[in-house]
Amino acid sequence: MTRIAQESAAEALQYGPTEGFDETKAAVRMVMEAEGMSPEPEDIIVTTGGQQALDLIAKTLVDPGDVVVCEAPTYPGAVPVFCSYEAETHQVPMDDDGMRVDQLEELCERLASEGRKPKFIYSVPSFQNPAGVTLSLERRRRLVELAHMREILVIEDNPYGLLRYEGEAQAPLYQLDGGDYVIYVGTLSKILSPGIRIGWAVAPPPVMEKIALGKQATDLCTSTLSQYFALEYFGEGRWRDYIGSLREIYRSRRDAMLEALDRHFPPQATWTRPHGGLFVWATLPDYIDTSDLLAKALRENVAFVPGAAAYVDGRRGSNSMRLNFSASTADEIREGVRRIGAVLSEQVQLYETITSEHRLPQPAQREPSGDVVPFRAPRGEA
Ligand SMILES: Cc1ncc(COP(=O)(O)O)c(C=O)c1O
């Protein structure tokens, strides 16, 4: 920032092109190349975070009542996007290998029999927010095949792909598809800083044209100052090392959280074991409401995201929670999980005392979601 102030303040404080500077696009290509993708510069638009890319894509493609498909649970920040454009959103369950693509196929078949087709399928295939699970290669291939066969766009939202702590990297959907049906969304938020608000979308020209028009209406261009800042950062050539250091730190924090969960959560709870990303998803007995539990946890000065936020109808997921392991030290994580575990165990014991029941989770409860349930946002309500 000091360098920018001294050397390029006048340019950095001006408007820039709506689609972003060529230099920013070159940096975006470098980041995508690290995961095996090489998009054309003209297919890239720099956005104000990945969040704006999602909003612009929905603004471009969705008319009220259109079908959108996403995972169950889905990224909580996508829920208000789909609702505000009045999509009819269907959520497809996941298991430890990500979205159940077989159930997605059934859903597409059912919709086709009604003469309908999703406008797009939205997925966070790697280290999903909030579930922490990753779509297997086999399912990735199947999903891309399905998109080609039925001519349906797929939105691949990939903020966490470079934050892998164990196992083999999986090919992004964009790479498998070659950019025909997959629109890609990326961000610097998780590998540099969320505060600079730099994200991007990669889309084929006809869609890109409309996205750029939508962005002009929204904010004219992504902050020039932020783009200059990012370019200085990439210019230093240490970005891969920095991600390497994040991986080390986050891996040990994830391990601390998983150990603490084993130690402090009651046996009635289950949780995912992410190979990367920032989140663990815990599923609790169905009589626990995590919104109520949050109020109790907050009194102990510890927080989590209640699972209902990851469901478009807000009626499901109330016995689940998203736990973040990136933002606190390993010691804080151990203490936080201990405190949540204590309020949770108290609730479980209370329930079992009142009902004289002793239940351990059934296999069905281990999955992060339930049936495919459509939800249509009421008109005029965000
Ligand atoms: C899956 C997913 N998409 C998009 C975003 C938005 O990120 P940003 O707007 O900071 O790039 C996030 C942030 O947590 C996310 O997890």
C-alpha cells in the first residue's frame, strides 16, 4: 500500500474497466493454473468478492420461478442470493463424497417430465462450506456429463481448492468440462484477504456479456485500489509460499478441532472430517435445535453457525452446526469445543432424563441433509 501511495496513487484512485484490469486477470489465471485450469482472459471478470459473482450470475440467469439446484446444506451466503431473485431452489443431499449426483439425476429427470429444467446447478465441490466434504472424481465426471447431456449450466464455486491438508487434489469441474457448461467462481478471500474484496467469474462469452452489463449497473468496477494492492502482492512472487504456510496452520487447527470433538462432544453427535477448507459440519440428535443451543453457547462466549442457515426453506438442518477452525488458535479451538460440548451434553442429558430415552445416531442421521425439497421464495420477499 505504501508503494502504491508513492508510485501510482493517481491511477489507483481512479475508476477502472468493468471487467477488471488485464494485470488482475493475469493474476487470476496464475491462481487458476495452480489448480490445472487455463481460462481465456476475455472469459474472466473481476468482481467484488466471489459473493458478487454469485449475485451477478443469478441476476443474469434467474427469472422469478426458475429452478435452481444446490447442495443440502449449501453455502449460507448463496441462500439470500437465490431467494432475492425468487428462484425455486431444490437442494440435493450430500454424503462424505459430496453431492449425491444420482439424486441430482433423478431430480433433473423428474423436472424434465414436467417440461422444466434448472437454470443452473450450484456446487462448492471442494471442502464445501458448510459441510467440509469434497465431491469425488467419479461424481465430478458424472456431474459434467449430466450438464452436457441435459445442457444445464453448473456454477462451480471454489474458494477453498488450494487449501488442501491431506489427500490428492481433485480436478475442478471447470477443467473437466473445458468451460462449455461450467461457470467458475473464484476469490482471493481465503488465500490472501477477504477485506480486499477481490473475486472473479469465468463464463462463456454470451453469459459474460450479460454479467458485465449487470456489474455496470451494480458498481461500475471492482475497487481499483484493491486490484493494485493484489497486483503488488502477486508481484512479490511469494503467494504460493503464503498459501503453503496457511495450509500448515489450518491443518494443525483442523486436527485440534477433530481431537477436541472426539473428546468433548457426546456420542450422539457425528461430524465430517474435512481434508481441507475451513469447516467441520456436526450433526446432532434431531431433538437438538442449534439456534437455541447457540444462545446458550454465546453465554459461554463461543459461537458457531446454526445449520438452518444452510437450507433455503430454513426448516431443515436445525439439528446441525458449522464449526470454523481457521480463525482461532488451536488452544482457543480446544476450549471453544469444550464449552459447546458442555452445553450440548447438558441438553442431551436433560432430554434423555425427561424421555428416559438413550439414543445413538442412526445411519440416516449421519448424512448432512434430508430429502430433496423444493422451496419457492414468496414473491417480493428477500
Ligand atoms: C462457498 C463460498 N462462496 C463464496 C464466498 C464469498 O466469498 P468472498 O465474497 O469473500 O469472495 C464464500 C465465503 O465464505 C464461500 O464460502
